[in-house]
Amino acid sequence: MKCLLKYQWVKLMRSHLPQGKGVMGSWARLASRAAFRKGTASYCGYSNPVTPGMWSGGIVGLKSILGVRTRKQALEMMDTLSRLGYIKYELDPHTKKLTYLITDWVVECSGEECMDGNVYASNDYGFLCLPRNITQRLADNNYIFEESDAWLDLWCHTVFAEQRNAFSFLAPTIQYDDYGAALTLETLGNRWGWEKTKVWRFFKKYGNVFALYRLPGSYGCLVFNKIYPTQAETVLPTQDKIVRILNEIRICAKGIKKEESDHAYINRLIAWYSKKVISSILSNAEENRVALFSPIIRAYFSQCWNCKNYNYDCKGYYNTPIAEIKKNHIRGPCMPVDITKIAKEIFIYEQ
């Protein structure tokens, strides 16, 4: 399925809730156990009427959902979530019955209601729909994120088959806003209230979910979501494939003046020219590292398989005009000294 940036909600599997400590991890556990339709819920021998996004039971059941040991810890977390506007809850001092309601409950994608059976979803089964901006409330309040908060923040900003992000056609990709396809550890640290080293440790710890790919130079990095639900199994792209797509985007943007940092510049190019390179991604053609060069370059580089600078010169990092190629007379034999000179000249030209 497509999961475009304009969509207001994303899917979260109940079998893969946010990991680590934090308020969003607790919120996800509460939401995953709430009623998905209107009806009567049976819990611990008691029957209570519920509506979508609602749960009714006792403190013991609440502690089990939140994964805490004491009543005090459970109520403190409920107070925090209520203060942030994520839930509303009531505790009857006489009957000890506790009821909470998820305020950000999404009902548009639930489909036709099931009229019989349990109104509570089975644990670790199915998926939960949540708004994309569910974590923005924390950032707006300058809240210091914890691990589950950062985990869900990345998940909520996952896009798949987004027209303005060519890399999202390779695998589900993390993107913030229209010009946020390429990320940096500094920007994520500023959003989460973390130091750069802590952000790096987070990605090392949760590399089984979020894969980080570095882009050349100071462009930043790409983050892919390995387990986001799609119609097919997610296969992460190779670094060469990412660099090739990035080069195609840069070729489309030839002549565009850069007036900002490298990171902001590449984000602007990705948003502007992704549509032009998507067709080459979907074609699934066998990758050819020198396809971006003119035929004269291909004839020359086909002879330089044993050259010292093959890995540096033949991957398609440079786009040299025909006039510049003829100027250097590169139709002759493959000489290591000439190769080094040409590589330096091309590098100077590109700079």
C-alpha cells in the first residue's frame, strides 16, 4: 500500500509496539488494548459498556497493560498522559473501576465494524492506526524524548511510494515535512533534546527496525523503516543504488544555484526532482554504474578494469561534458598516469 506524506495516519502493528521507556510507549500499549467498536466489554468478571478507543477495568488490569509493578507508577503515568492531552481517565474511589479514553483515536480506517465477538482487540494481533502528528505535541512542548518517544516519532514519519521522495520507492523511508527526506543526527537531536552521540547510540541499538545510510559529503543520511507493513517484503537498497539515485537527481538539477547549506540543498533537490527518477527505480533494470556517462566514456572505461583508480573513477560520480572529454584525448591506451590526471581534472571541474 502507499503511505504518502499527505496521509494523516500511519499503521502500527500491535506485535511491534514502541520499545524502551517513555510516555509514547505507554500510550501505544493503552491504545492497543482499547475497544475497537462500541459494545459491552467483559473484564475480570465485570461487564462495562465501552466506545471505540475506550477501556474499562481495574487497577490490576491497568498495571498489566502498562507493564509496571505498583499502583503509584500506573497512576503517575496516567496523570502524565492526561496532562499532555493523550488520554482522559476516571477512577471510581468506591468501585475501584478505572476507565480511560484515547483522545487521538483514529476511526476512518477501521472499516466495517464487527458486530459480534470481543470488543477488545487481541493482544499482538492486527494493527493500530495513529495520527502522524501524535509525537509533535512533545516537540512543541520542548519535552525531552525518551527511547519509545523517539522510536514512535520515527515510525509516524514513515512514507512509502511518496512522489517527492524517490528513495521511498526503494523501501519505507523516514521523512519530516516536504523538505525533510535527508536527515542529520543534529536535527534529530535538537528535536528530541538529545546530544548527537545519544542519537547515534539509539540507531545502533534499534538497527533491527531503523536502518541508517550515510549520504556523501555533508548531505546527511537516509533512515529506512525495515518492518513497516507493505504488500511485499521490504528489501533494503544497497549503498551504490542510493548513490546512483542521488547522482541522477543532481544531474536533473544541473544549473540550480545553491543558496543554503548542503543538507538543505539536497533536500530541496530531492523534493523537486524525485518524480523524474522514479521511473528508473521502478524499471528494476540491472544496475550499470557507467550508464550516466556518454558512449565515449563507456568505450574508454571498458578497458580500465585493471586500473589503479577504477573504483574511484568508474562509479559514475562525475558528469563531464563532451568538450571536456575531447580536450583530454582519452581515446588512447589506458595509462595509469593519464588516469590520475584525468580524475583530478574532473574533480576540479565538478568542484
